[in-house]
Amino acid sequence: MDNNETLLSVKDLSTYFFTEKNVIKAVQNVSFSMEKGRTFALVGESGCGKSVTALSIMRLVSEPQGKIVSGEIIFQGNNLLTLSEKRMRKVRGNEIAMIFQEPMTSLNPVYTVGNQIAEAITLHQKKGISEAWADAVEMLKKVGISDPQQRAREYPHQMSGGMQQRVMIAMAISCQPGLLIADEPTTALDVTLQAQILDLLDELQKQTGMSILLITHDLGIVAQRAEDVAVMYASRIVEVADTQRLFKEPLHPYTQGLLKSLLRLGFEGKRLHTISGNVPDPLHFPTGCKFHPRCQTGCNDKKCQSAEPKLREVQPGRSVACWYAKGYPQ
Amino acid sequence: MSKQSQEKSKWGTSYGELVWREFSKSWLARFCLGFIFFLFAVAVFAPFLANDKPFAIRIDEQLHFPIFRNLKVSDYCIFLAAIFGYLQVLLIRRNHKRVDPSIRPAILWRQICINSSIVVIGTILILIFVPRRLDATDYKALIASGKATNAVFAPIPYGYDRTNLKLREQPPSRQHWLGTDDVGADVLCRLLHGSRISLSVGFVAVGISAVIGVIAGAILGYFGGKVDFIGMRVVEIMMAIPVFFLIITIVAFFPRSLLNIMIIIGITSWTSYARFIRAEFFKLRKQDFVQAAISLGLPLRSILFRHMLPNGIAPVLVNVTFGIAGAIFIEAALSFLGFGVAPPTPSWGQMLSLGVSTTGRFLWWLSLFPGLAIFLTVLAYNLVGESLRDAIDPKLRIQ
């Protein structure tokens, strides 16, 4: 398989939230691109802007406070940011679908799950209700729900969390989208279910050839499931690479710190590494490189404190944003 | 019974069923709901309960059915609407037990469409074909003079617009169970016919205000920002005006008709519904399932009214019951003050105002019985509202 066709490319995306007094820069100059049929992981800690990036792609940032202030999101040749709301509605669900963190609250409590899946199908594929219902049952079967005929007639509160997340996935893939955005799909589930859900996503990806944008804070999931990774820190992407190279040789000091603080097999006795300090307050980002107050590389100097490094390509297919990273153009 | 419960577990319990189960646990709630249904039945069948025309009478060896000949166009329309309304309630119950959830919304939609179109077409046909007759024959005089025999009368054999000046202001007796009013009409008969006014005012006025309020509140709550800011100022201006005096002022400019009163009450009391729905929608807008619905590309109409409204309607439903009680009360007050429907159309408030006669006598039966009717109806609606509020309690939602 060698179709390195770009499905989605995000260029210079900035999303800000405007409160009465302040501007919260949730996403700043984020750029990355995704290829067809691959899984791209967006990693970062809470509040670093991964979810807002995902919502920006769907154009779901809640207005009027949130606003995409600049950038382009090119999906299959169209800039999503310039589409009319009506066209955008056809993209949502049909071409880009999303699954959310909390399966318990992501399903409407007043309708049966079959009904909720069928609604999207009738809308996007112009099918009659009975046909759409049959499709919905088929989808439930596909996501591994036993007795789908019966389960489609049940309400969300009658299901377990894992099953609800399966239903969410069924709903998202019901119209065969080209891109599935999974916003921390397993955070609310326990570990055994996490593996099942991720396996399911893998399998569905093989069947349908869709791309997955996996948003997570769990590096373990990234190592297993993603082919490409972007690491986000304080509303910017600091490093983009394919998974293997990133884990073998992290270039950005933040990524290095993250990988060092992972619990590894054979690790005994010693204290686990931590990145000292706290995530900066989005209202008062440090000047220069946002990571410099916490940077432990020792090359922390005036340049780091005054000028913010841009994301630059240092090797083919690898970019980093650090003045002192190996190969960073000076 | 076992089969029924099997069916229930087979298809799951919907939110509506959970609320109904909780609601019907209280005997008071069931009793009050029953009382309201009883009132509706009385209102619908008022012409058969109290009428000065007999069901059947033999005049010159020929059988006549004057009561049916004398039904008004409005009576036919009410029967039609009541029959199909009741049919719809039965169908909804049947849907929940028998119809597969996969096609339930489609079936329900089809039933509502068919039923309401039958009612509309039927009403038009009635308006065209039913002649407006006026039968001035005094059947009681015919019987008294021996020309007619074998008459079968309604339980209360008086018309609400029949005056009998010889029997003015009579206290309750065996002929007139609740006495007579200032023109000698039977109070019980007028009370029964008056229930139509009260119930229809309650329903139509609250229907109008709930529809306006829900749509306005949904838009304010969903869009927020500037829309909300401007909209809420309008709502606040509306709320700053004392509604009752506004209504009196408006009524003074328009002819005294029931429809006008309903519309005026409706368009002046939507603000509370708008505020409830707005608050609920603010909360719901950020919820994951609404975001999920948007992310599926569903149209705004579906998101607002299919996904958000059923989850935020509960406080409005509760308030509707209080609103109906309030509207009945406003109508009674308007009629009491003489701004309501014009006589001889009976209205409870207007009857109440006759309690003090022009001669200065206090006619207790004219104050007590209509007052009791207003009191009981308003009380029943309020108690139903209370029970509904308890049944919708958030504790129930976590299941």
C-alpha cells in the first residue's frame, strides 16, 4: 500500500477564546497533515489545545466566545473554514465524524440507540426509515454488539459504558466518513475496555480505509496504535514525527521529558522522572519558547527566553520547534 | 400482565414511561388527573347533560329528535376534535406497547397527520354542510298543552340561554338544583356549559404562549451572545408590564370574544416559558450529546427541537399546568369585571359576578358554585403540576 495521499492538512490554525477581559489563545499556529488510511495521534496534557484543534476541524468551536482567527483546514481539496454552514453540515457526519470522551453523556437519553444511528443515515444517505434502521442494526453488529436487533431498540441508560462507546463509534462510522476524529475515546473506560475499543477502531480502519485522528494523553496508546504523532504543548505543536522515530529519538526537550517519565518494563526502585514546574497558565504564557521555564536541557538561554521557535522540518517527515534541537536551522 | 411486562423489558423503558410510572404512584395526582378528564368529558358532552330540548319526543304520532337537530356547529366541531384527540391518546399508549421502536416516530407522525387532517377537513365540512337552525319551539309548553308525549329530556332540562323571568334569583330547589340567576337561567346548566369556556381558555391561551415561549427561548438559549442579549431585554420589558392591566387595556380595544381573550392571554404570558427553555438550552448546548448531534451534521431544526427540546421541556411541562390554572383564573377575573365573554355565553367568572344582585341582595348560590368550580379546577391543575414536577425530579434521570 503506497498511496500517500494527503487527506487533511491543517495550516497555521489559530483558535482563540475571547472573554470579557482576556484572550485565551487555545491553539496557535498549528500545522500538520494526515494521510489517507493512517492513524495520526495528537498528544499533549490537559488544556494544551488538542480538543480545541479537533473541534476547530469540525468547526464546532462554540461561538461567540471561541473563534478560529487564522489558518486553513484543507480536507480533500476544500478549505473547511470557508465553506458555508450548509455545506459544512454535509461534511460533518458524512465525511468527518467524531467520537467523544464520555460515552455516558454523548448519547441522547430520550431516543433508542437505533433511532439515533438511523437519523444520521436517513439524513446523509437519503434512505427511508426502515432501510436506515436495517443499516443501523448492521452498524451495531459491526462494532461488536451482540444481539444488535434487540440492542438497537434499547435506550442509552440500559447499556454499559463500553457498549455506549461502541454505539457512539457505530453512529460515527454509519455514513462511512473518510476521517474519524476520536477525542480521547478511551479515557472514561477501564483498561480492558480500552484495548477492546482501540482494537475495534483498528479493525474498522482496515475494513473501511478511513483515517483516524486520535487525540489522547496516553503515550502507551500512541506507541501501539498511531503511525504518526504530533506532540502539543501550551497551544502549539512542538514536534511531529512518525511514531517509531519519535519514541526512539525524541528531539524536543518536552517530548524527551514525557518519554522519560513513562513507566517502563524492568524499571525498579528509582523515583520516576518528572518534568518540574507546571503547565503555564494560558492567560500568562511565558515569553519566548513556552517550555523554557521547565526546560532541563541546560541550553536554556536568552534566545529561548525571548524568541519563540517555529515548527521547522529537521529531517524528512520530522519537524520540531526548539532552538537547540538536533538539526534545527539556526 | 406478565406478557405485557415481558414486552416492556423487550423494548426498554422510555423516559416518558419512567415519568408516568413515578407520576402515577401518587393517588392524589391520579385523582386530580381523573378530575380534569372528568371536566373535559363534561365540557364535551354539555349539550347532552343540560339542554331544554328533549332527546326524543312524539308530536302528532311522529317521533322527533330535537336535541340532535339543535346541536350547534361548534358542538359538532368539539365532538370531532374530542373523538380524535382521545383516539390519539389511545394510539400513543398502544404505540408504546405494541409498535416496534424502530418505526415508532414515523408511525406517531403519520397518526398525528392523519388525525389532525381528519379533524380539519371534518370541521370544514361541518361549517359548509351543517345548517345553522334556530328551533324556538318550547317543547315543555307542547307537553303541557298535551300535543306532545313520550318526551325524554336531558338530566338537566334547561337551556343555558333560556330565560325565565318568573323564576329570577331562586335559591337551590328540586327543580333548579343550584338555583337560578338574575334572568332565571339554571345555574347548574350554565356551570356545565361554562366549563367549555374555562377549559378552552386554559388550553388555547397556554398553547399559544408555550409555543411562542419555547421557540423564542430555544433561539435565545442556543445562539446566546447578542441574540440572547437583545431577546432577554424584550422579555424583561414584557415582564415589567403588569400583565393583568395590559390585558384589560387590550380587551377594551377589541370586541369581547372568547378567541380574542385567548390570544391576548397567550401573547402576554409567554415570557416565563421562554426563560425556562433558555436556561435549559444554555445548559444543554454544552452537553456532549448535543455536540455529537451537531458533529453528525444534523440540521438546526433537528438539533433544537428533536435533540435539545425533549431534554429541556420538563420545567415547561410543569409550568404549563400552572399556566393553565393561571389562564382560567385570568379569564374568570376578566369576566367577573365584565371584560370577558358577553352574556348569554356562560362563563364561571361572569356568573360569580352576579352573586351580588342589582337589588343589593347577596345570592350565595351564585357565588359559591361557580367559585367552587374555579377553585377545584385551578387546584386540580396545580396539584397535577406539583406531582409532575416531583416525577421529573433529576433523581429519576440517573437510571
